[in-house]
Amino acid sequence: MIDINTLGYRYSKKTQIFSDLNVTFSPGNIYGLLGKNGAGKSTLIKNMTGMLFPTEGSCEVFGATPKKRDVHFLKDLFFVPEEYYLPNVTIQELVKIYKNFYPHFDCNQFDTYTKEFKIDPRTKTSQLSLGQKKKILLGFALSANTKVLIMDEPTNGLDIPSKITFRNMIKDSFKKDRIVIITSHQVRDLDELINAIIIMDQGQILLDHDKEHIAHRLHFELSDTPENESQVIYQEKVSTGFASIKENTANTTGYVDIELLFNAVLADHSNITAVLNHPSG
């Protein structure tokens, strides 16, 4: 479990990214951490990985304090940054050098991924395209089988078939004792993958719920004409008509349009959270 309590971080006296931030990430979930540029997503995950240190409050990852950078903490965490560097060696050499940092690294699993991505493991990283490098990094990250996997914009640089392969890889390798956190601006890439949604804006958590709960409380609808405003929580015009969010009054759960939900929360989160946070029954 990742416990973040009254967390604050500032780059300088004048630049406060967030303060009094409280959020929990539990095992068995794939989280979509969403927000605009400057919302605080990258700063938050860097505090979780020990790359930045909190200026107030605390952050614990399975009982460890990230800023201490203990070996027991690092061996069970893998972070895929948006910008990264791969040394100029063959993929085989890369695995040989770095796999021992991760006790649960599975070489057979990694070999399967390179085959799925159609990349020869004898190839040097300098000969790979940007998209191929991203595939190798993602394959290594999944094969490390750490308790915590954090990925910042993992689908950037991937073509459409590779995005589908990536989503399948995540689903196939996921286990209930692990936490996966994915940040992305390409919200639709996460539709079929995540089971919990956290939306940030201006250093605050505006929404934190699992998709099943959202699907039970909210109804997402597409229509040719605008809906009656008295029944609609949020509505916007799209290329195929009008997309709207209403309170779900039926005893059923349906599809969650993450992009529409994201837009609604940023426009005015109070009405959405009022419905989601209302006691059941």
C-alpha cells in the first residue's frame, strides 16, 4: 500500500506544487492518475519513487520511506519516466546488466515481449527507433515484477497496434499483490486498462474512485440532441452529437467514458463528487 498523508511539496518559497495532499493506493489496482500539465502528477509520483523529498507530511510505500532509497524499497519499485535514456548496448546485454537489481525478474517473460514487439534482442539500443526503445523499457518494467510499477505517459511513441499489445501485456502480467499507477494525457488509451481513477488539478485531488463505483453512480450517454439540463450533471458537444453524464438511477452498471468524466471534473467537480460521495441506500 502507498499511504500519502498531508503531503506538501514546494520547489521554492514561492512555488508550492501541493499541500495537505492525502491519497492511498492499494494493491490489486491499476490506477489512472490524470490531470492537465502542471496539475502535480509528475511531482507526486517523484515523491513516491524517492526522486523528490516531501517538504511537509509523509509518503510511505509498503511501509518504506521513499526518500531513504533503501535497497528493499528500490528492488520492489519500477518507474518508467516519460523521458529516459538507454545505454548503447544490445538488448541482451541490457537485460544481463540490470535484471539482477530485481529479484523477481523473469527472462522468459521479457523474451515473450520482445517477440510480441518483433524486436531482435541482439539489436543495439542505438539502432532502435523511439517507439522501439519505449517497447523495450516497458517490457523490462513488466518483467521486473515489482510490487509497485509507476509509468509516466507510457503510450507516448507507440503506434496503435503497439498500444493494444501494451494493454494486453499489462492485463496478463498483473497480480493482486501489486500496484500499477499510470499517468497519461491520452485518456482513451486507458479506457480498458485501469480499474481506478484519480484526477488532479492545481495540486489537489478532485476525484478518487474505482471505475465500478463510478459506473454504478453515473450514467454516460450519447445522443443526437441536447439532453434536458435539469437531468444532466455535465454535457458537451462532440462530433457525433452530445455526450452527457447523468446520475445513474437504474440498478445496473455501464460504460465509463473516462475522457468525458475528466472534462466534467475539471469543469466543475462539485456536482460529480456529490453524486459519487453520496452514501448508498
